[in-house]
Amino acid sequence: MRKSDKKIENQLIITLTDLCDTALKNLTGFEWLTHLVNYNNFPASLKIICVFDTNDNLSNFTNSQSCHELGILIQKKLFEIDVNLTNISKQIAYDTEENCLKSHNGEWADRLK
């Protein structure tokens, strides 16, 4: 990883940690979030994955105004560190602990590959 990539990575971690704390307080069933990125194609390759506990809670979330609001908040916070999402609908994904447990025995590293 280049020095400039490491700097961006550190900014992403700080920003996404703050977003995660906000989501934990405000969204029922929200558990955590992570990101995947290929710095050779940044920021187009940046993908944010928001993880909920159950499929029911995820369904309730995606069918609510909160889903749209979280997307806007993610976009706004990333913009503050000069990261512009080029295709928000493809760069923010949602998943559940329930699905990971069923299909990957709870192994997130395998699921996120």
C-alpha cells in the first residue's frame, strides 16, 4: 500500500467508525459496517457494507426512510474527507449476520471475498 493510500485508509476508518457509532444508536438491528477498496481504482472501487443482525431487521430498514437517510449520511461524511461515491446504489451494500451464518458459517472474511 502506498503512503497516500494509507492516509486515505486511515481517514476512511475514522469516518466510518463515526458513522457506525451513529447507526448503532439510531438503527434497530444494525450491528457494524466495513469497507472494501482497491486503491488502483479509488474511489470507484470503494464499497461500504452495512451489517444488520437479522433479515427481518434489514427488511424493515430497507423499507423505511432510514435507508435513504443513511445513504445520504454516508455520502456526506465521505465527501467531508474528499471521497465522492460515483454510484451510491452500487457502492453501499447491506447484509446480515443471519445470512453469513447460513451461507458461510459466520466467516465474514470468506463472505466478503
